[in-house]
Amino acid sequence: MITAALALLPLQGMAQDLPARIKDAGVLTLATNPNDAPITYKDPATNTLTGVDIKLGEAIAARLGLKVVWEEIAFAQILPSLQTERLDMVMAGVGDTKARQEVADFIDYMQSGAQFYVAHERAAEFAEVSICGKKVGASRFATWPDAVAAWSTTNCESKGLTAIEVIGSEGSADARTQMKTEDRRGCAGAGNSALFQSA
């Protein structure tokens, strides 16, 4: 199980305890990576940010009496942007790992499990656990490439089966797109919040 977490710099949650730079500005700058419906994504009809994390971020800001400014940010830039105080808080599927705890505080408010998925028209090729020897997309910025490789070692190579080939992606949306391309059509994929969910 991977924990999706709200990563933030030290912030007590009480308006009177807010850092001066946030309190004086009256703004809470929140970051998201909107490729994880229904958690955080863009409404295709309006092109506006929506989802569980968006609503939660807005509710937190409202409780603190602050205006929200959303920043869409690449996953790889999330922690560096927190460290430089470009952001106040992140609302995205960021796995709570020991390495990340060195640079950010986490509030774990949701758990998601790892899962593979394949294109519907090729489902028969993946009966039971036949993912061995297949290509799997995984966000190169997340913990999933290592997790997929470890799964492959235990469930494929140790049984004499061909290893899974991990294909780096920019996130779950990119992994899904790769599944549809001619050379990878229907391959299992893993991403921030799709197959091998969260980050």
C-alpha cells in the first residue's frame, strides 16, 4: 500500500500560527499535478481544476481565512518548490516515504493500492498474472519504477519468467497515452495514480 499524502512545509493549521509571509499576503499557494481523476484533474468541459484534492485545499484555505492560488507543477518540481518556498503546500498524490520526510512534512489522509491495467481489447493476453515479459509504464519521478522492478523480480524472474520492461513516463496521463500508441498499444502501465497508483 502506498499512502497518498498532503506534503507541506511546517504549518500548524491555526490562522494565528501561520508564517508571517503567508499571513501578510493573505494567500495560500497550493500546487497540484492534475492528472489523477477523480483526485485532482481538469474538468474537460470548463478546463478548471477540480477533484477531491482541489476541494480539500480550498476548504483548508477557507478555514485559515486565506485566498487560494493554485499552481500546476511537474511532479519532479514539487519538493524543490516547497523547499524554496515557491509553494506553501502541495495537494497531489505524493507518497509519504522516509526520504521525502527529510525535506517535507506529511499529513497522510488517503491510501491507495498498486494496480495494473491494460487496454480492454488486449485483456485476454493478461489472464491471471501474465504481465511478465510485458512493457509497463511508470512515472519516472515517482517510486513506481523501483516498485515494478521489485514485483518483477519476485513474481517473474524468480520463477524463470521474462522480466517486466519498465517504460518511464511523465505521469499516469502519459502512461495511458503510451498504452494507446502503436508500438505500446495495450501494454500495462503504471503511473502516479493509475496502475501502480500514487507516487
